[in-house]
Amino acid sequence: MKMRAARVLAGLIAASGISIALAQQPAPPPAFAPPTLTPAGVRSMAANCAACHGTNGRPAQGSTAPKLAGRAKVELVDIMAQFREGKRPATLMHQISKGYSAEETAAIAEYFSKQP
């Protein structure tokens, strides 16, 4: 009887340890928001390009960053695909291009194509 009681006690201790360990597991990471393809969302994504390519895709005078404003949508989409695939030389654009879905890239390219 003592042996059985010891096993039951050991089982209870083990079970309580498992429940404590499960309770201490970190929460799963938050789900990311779906792509923001509204006009305001696209402007917001395009604003990320301003640090290098200037406001609305017009870099400051003397900048070596290429102008995005007024370029054809298809050209910009193709260039981003080349960066994403590592087929076009770059310093940062390889990583930046991987941060946007195909739909987001197309929307951003459309935005810049309409900038004067």
C-alpha cells in the first residue's frame, strides 16, 4: 500500500510540474496585420522609401539614390523582383524587397508611377 501511495504521490507531483511548466510558456507571437492596400496604407508603405529615395520618390539634389517618382509601374515591379531574387546589385534593397508581398510591391510601384 505504501508503494502505491508513493507512486500516486510521485504522479501528482510530476503532473503539477507539467502544468506549471505549461503555464509558464511564453505567449505565441502576435499575428501580423494583413497587407494594407488602402490608399492611406500604400502612402504609408511608400513613405518607408523616403529615407533614401526622398519624399514621394524624389531624392534630394546630389543624392545617388535613384528617383522613383514618375517611373513606370512595370519597371519598378521588375526592379523589386530583381532585388528580391538577388539578381540586381544593392546594399539594402535585397532585404527591403523581401519585406513586401507582390501585391504590396505592385501598389507601391503604382503609387510612385503617378508621382510627378
